[in-house]
Amino acid sequence: MTDRDSPDKPEKHPLLAGVLERNIRTLLAQRERRAGRRSLQQRIADAITNFSGNMAFVYLHVVWFGGWIGWNLGAFGGKPFDPFPFGLLTMIVSLEAIFLATFVLISQNRISLDAERRTNLDLQIGLLTEHELTRALKMLDEIQDHLGIAQDPGTDLEELEAEVRPEDVLKEIEAAEHRIRRHGP
């Protein structure tokens, strides 16, 4: 394997690399701005969600539950403070579950808003790309006509040159979904 083929050294494309680097810097800066604007409550909810979503949280609970149950079954020689069936432990775990679920939902709501923003950006870029490609096809068709080059009659160029309106696409998607709900796939 040569240096050029190394997976650690991606192939350099000067023009593409510059665009990619700029886009990556823009996205990272946007992410940092959004993270900086999170409220204290959101940062706390995210920190708790991040901690509860890793193995350290699991290990902590294994030790806690094991110790609690062992103590209350007399394994350590101490006086049980929550005898079987461990009603106090059950209540504490239930409260913890309620709070953890709330923290996770808070974090998920924020993540969902971020995903919606990215989806809207993707949609806008897709619509802009569609518009630019339609315009480029029309220009190429005009150049072809100007040069007197006959167009292949079997092409779908007219369809491709038609302006795509998002509302028409959405109506078609909704109609297809309705047909599938009524008649199956």
C-alpha cells in the first residue's frame, strides 16, 4: 500500500477540499453557537441524559442495587432498613425512572428541533438544486436548438425542464399515501 492509498491520508482535491473545509467549519460553528445558546436547564438535562446513556451509569446501578439488596438480605451483617420486597428501593427506582424519562424527553425534543432544522436546510438546498438543474437543462436545450442539433425524440427532456413546485410534489405524496391507506401497498 502506498502513501497515496493510505486510508489515513485522504486524497486531496484542492477545489473540493476548500469547499468541504468551509462547509465543515460553518456547520461546526453553527453547532457551537446553538450549544452556547442552550439554557442551563437544557445543559443539565443533556448532561444527565449523556451520563445515564453510558455503561458507567449501568455499573453504578449494579453496585447500588447489589449493595442495597445484599445489605437488606443480611449479607453484610447489618440491620435491614428496607426488608424484602424492598418497597423503599422500588419507590426510589420509580422516581428515578420518572426523572430520567423527563430528562431524556427534554434532550430528545432539542435533538428533534435540530433535526427539523437540518431537514429544512436539506429541503431548501434540494429545491435550489432542482431549480438550478432545470435552468441548466433549459439553457442546454437552447444551445442545442441554436446549433441545430436534433433532439432525440425518445427523451423525457420536456418533463425534466418543467419547473417542479414543492406543493405539487407534496399533493402527489399525500394522494399516494391516501391510496395506500385505503387499498394497501
